[in-house]
Amino acid sequence: MTSSICLTRLNYLDYLETELTLPPPGDSQPLVIDLFAGCGGFALGFEAAGFQTIGYEQSAQACQSYRQNLNRPCHQMTLTPETELKSGATVIIGGPPCQPFSVSGHQKGLKDSRDGFPIFLNAVRRDRPNIAIFENVRGMLYRNKTYFQEIVETLKQLDYQVEYQVLTASDYGVPQRRQRLFCIAHRGGWQWPTKSHDRHPYTAGEALVNLTLTIPKNAKFLTCSMDRYIEKYERASNCVRPRDLHLDRPARTVTCRNLGGATGDMLRIRLPDGRRRRLTVREGARLQSFPDWFTFKGSEENQYNQIGNAVPPLFAKKLATEVKNYLNLCFYKSLA
């Protein structure tokens, strides 16, 4: 659906609090298995919508963040196709490692040892949930489209209907122009979330508000040599507008790389005096739609990685709400 819901808007931080407050946990809530869970961005959206989640994640620091903030456990382990997961899942979600398909990676797909799709597909095959959802980069639809179609066909052979779309996070209230592929395996009757903010997206300025007016402790400023490098980089890449954070529009996609990596691609704030500084962990988290109460464990670099790899929780909540509607439809169908 493409129609926009035009409502009197809450300010961004109030909107996050309203949408992502966690209800009390309950054993009667539908069980969601969250594979490659990271710090819990996908799970936060589902828990806020009234699901119980169990995460599985390799990174110890990401697991700590998940456990610190969410109602349910996250098991630290290296997943394999043979890993025994908790049974009885109504929903399986996950973001299988995207490096095999990312434009910035080598795009080896199935031949890449980091490929997580055999794990995801085996989990669906064993548990046969009502619905299964995975998120990945758009690159999956291009150089590796043959492998993507193999994944789709495998899900169809398990008696699922399969739909997929590339969705833009800013259309759903997230203040960044992040585009990701979402693939849904269902039994019939799935409806995609309605765009809520495509005409009036939240901007980076609305997300960061007071943070852009202060200089945080241990702020990391660009040096003169970095400025010269960036100028050369942007001239060579025909960059029309500098890659500074423009506060009057949604941010570029928040990634591990542009939060804590290469100078030329980084997201940075230009101060009134002309200096430019890197984003802090909290600023990156706000752009990714984590509420301020969500805290991250591990080193600064690891926290940047957790944020950049996450599914934006606010979008995850929109998706989870439609999953709940879908499950209700399935229930009423079973009574007919």
C-alpha cells in the first residue's frame, strides 16, 4: 500500500517512547525465534508489539545488549544448520549475515562461508512456523539473484507463499533513508505495513535535537588532513552535497562503516564554527530508532557495529504489528 497516514505528529523522541515501550512479559505471548539477533533491534520491535522473543547471536557484546534491554534471553553461540533451537516458534525472524550480498562485500553468495541462509532455512524446515521473515541488503536481488530465487523456491517447497519488497525506513518513521530487502514466508493473507511517514518523514535534526547543540565528552573531530582527504574523495566521486549530516532531511543509511569506519564515507556533524565531528553511539542509535533507554555493551567500535547491523526497532514494530494481524486472521480462519 502506498497511501500515507497523515496524523498530528509527536516529536520524534516521544514517538519512540510511545511505540517502543515494552509491555510486561507473559508466557501466553506468541514465541518468536530471532536468529542472528545482534543487539536486538528486530526483537525490540516484536516485544513492543506483544511477542516473546528468544535470540541467538554469536557476539558476546551484542548478546549482553540484548539481555540488558529486552525481556527475554539471548543465547550466545555460533549457529550452524544443525543447531538445536527452542521448539514451538510461531514466528522465525532473522537477518542472516549480509556480507555475501553487500555491494561493499565480494558478493560470493552461497560460496561465502559467512552465509547464514542454510541455518535460517533449516530452522524454518524443522519448526514450520506460521510465518518467517528475513531482512537483507538490496544487493541480494542483483548479482546474487539466482541464489535468492533458490531461497524463495526452498520456502515455497515447504508450503509457504513468499513475498518480498525493498522497503525504505524513512517511510515508516525512522529518520534515515535506509533501504533493505524484506522477505515474508506465510500461509496466505499477509499484508505489508502501510507507509506512515512517506510524505512527512522525521529528519536527522528531529532525531538528534539537543545532541547537535552540544559537544560531548571525548568528541572526535576531523583533523585538517581528514578534511583534505574528504574534499578529494568527494570531488573524485562527483558528490553533489557533502556527506555531512543534513539536519533538514532523513540521514543516509546508518552502517557500521559510516559510524566508525573510513573517513570518506562517515556520517559527521558540522558545527556552527565549521568543525566536523563523528557521531556518538547515542546519536547513531537515535538515527537507527533505538530509544534513549536502550543501552549498548562492549567497546565503542563494537557498539557502532551493533547499531549499524540492527534492523531499526521502529520499523520492526510496524512489521510485528502486521504479523499480529496476520496471526489473528489465521486464528479466525481456523475457526471457520
